[in-house]
Amino acid sequence: MPPRPRPELVALPAAVHGGTHDARLLDFSTGVSPLPPPHEIVAAVRDADLSRYPHPTALPVREAIGGLHDLSPERVVVGAGAVELIWALARAFAGPDRRGLVVKPAFGEYEQALKASGAAVVSVEMSEPRFSFPVEEINSALAASPIAVAFVCRPSNPCLTAAPADSLTAIARRWPETLFVVDEAYLPMFEGVEGMPLEPNIVVLRSLTKIFALPGLRLGYLLAAPPVAAAVQATLPPWNVSSPAQAAGVVATRLLPSQLPSIRALLAELRATLAERLSTVAGPPEQAGGPFLLYRIEDATTVVAALQARGVLVRHAASFGLPGHIRVGVRSEPDQQSLARIWRAVRHERRTG
């Protein structure tokens, strides 16, 4: 008999994501900042010493992040992107004979990581079009049977609404045996949304690469109580964060406080301009925030395919559970003009064809 993997890994399909390696496509499918990476970070990546091993737990970055958040490095874990930490959290706190909860619509890797760990998945849905945080439904799910870990995206991707911090804190305090993972990877790009305060059973996830347009570098981190952080760190291999990524992380952490306000202001300006340019072809967005606009589109599948055939990639929200929606990320103004022009051509062709 040949070797057999764990049954939960057999035929587990990959989650669907935005982004593309094809440089010929105009990529509006992600929420990466349209600004070029700061030259200081690029220089740090270029000058990193590749002849030596990096610190096995990325201590220099953990110390820098701890200083940014006024926390000890023992409360910080760094990963090759926030998604590595999502999987590490599932390994540490979910697993066979346990249950995980996902507030949906949501990033597909929460459920993916839970399933890969062997955990059963419970879903709680936010209702469109408002996508309000479903406090009663979450409490009901937690009361029905024990939940080991619950994933909440804040602000929600793709819904762009933010769970009230006080409501989420109250839920966490009511259910102290559940670990609440609050994914704030996009929060720095949103105006007027404060970070989630930590509790013994609340973990906060952040990204350093979206805001500085470095998604290929892979660098994210989590903030947690020391026992939680230690458990997550124990699931990660040593040297999981490369020397270039660690060097970039130290510099990015230093630059973030001074550069964040101007980046947010630019994103808001580009988002407003894009909404105006698309108003004649897509109508008003159903939700807007940070680097994104969310549209309800009749026959969204056809529109996404038609745009891609003309060299433009937008994110069909079907993989989030919203088949009638399209999420559009901001880009430079010339690119946004191109998107509006191409979308008008698609709309005209559909009307006359």
C-alpha cells in the first residue's frame, strides 16, 4: 500500500486569489498600494547579506514592530506574509476534533487553513448590502458548540466594513476559550478605523507589504499574548523570513508612521477618482474603503471575462461568496483612465451585440 496523506489534505482545492504574474495585464484585482516602494526599503533589500543565515525567528523585525506598537518582542511573530501566520494559527489552535469559525464573506485562506488542519468549519454570514458585523449570529454559533479559533477580517475583505472594536472585544471576553484572529492586513490603508486592542484571546494580524507595494517580498506579522505568540512561533520553521525580508521589515517599520498619512490620502483621492470614472459604466459602488471599490454588477462573470480579454484584471467576488459583485483596487490615474475606457467599450459591445 502506498503512503497515504491525512484525509483532509486529499483533493483539497486551492483557494482563489487576485493578482497575476502576467505583466501584460493591468491588475486591478488586488489592494496593493499604487505608489512605488520607498527607496530606503529597496536599498535594504538590495544590501542584505545573503551569505549568512537570517535570525531564525526574525528578532530584529520583531523588536522593531514591538517598538511600533509599544509591545515586547515576545508578543510579536513574523511570517512570510500574513497568510503563513493564518496557517500557523490553524495548526496551533485548530486541528482534528476541533471547530473553527469564519465570518464571511472572507479571504479564502481562513477556511483553507482550518480544513488543512483537520478542523470542522462553521460559517457566519454578513448580510448584503450593508455587511454589518453579525454579533448575535456569532454568539449563537459559539453557544452551539465549542469553537477553538474564529477568524474575523477587519476591515472586511471584500465587504470593506469594519467590525466595531467594542462589539468584538465583548464577544471575546464572553468566550475566553476561543481564540479570535482579527485580520487587519488592510487596516493601515483605511481612514478612520482604529486598530483592535489586544486581549488574552485576541490576535491581530498585519501586513507590511501591501502599504509599501512589496507583495512579492512576503512579510506579515501578528500581535498576541505571549503564550499565544509562543505557540504560533513553535509551528513555524526556523529562518522562515529571509534576510532581505527582515532587512526590509526593519526599515518599513521605521518609515510607516511618517509615510502612512500621505499614502492614505493618495488612496482616498484615487478611490474617489476611480469611482467617478466608473460611475457611467458600473454605477455607484456598493461599498468603498481603503484601496478598494465593491460593485454589484449584473452578469459579473461575463464582465470580468470581457475585461480580462482586453487586458484588464478585476476581482470577481464569487470566490468570496458574492457571485454578483466585482471588487476593484485603485491604481495610478493613467491606469484608471484605461480601465474606464475599456469598461465603456465592454458595456457598449454588450448593449449592441
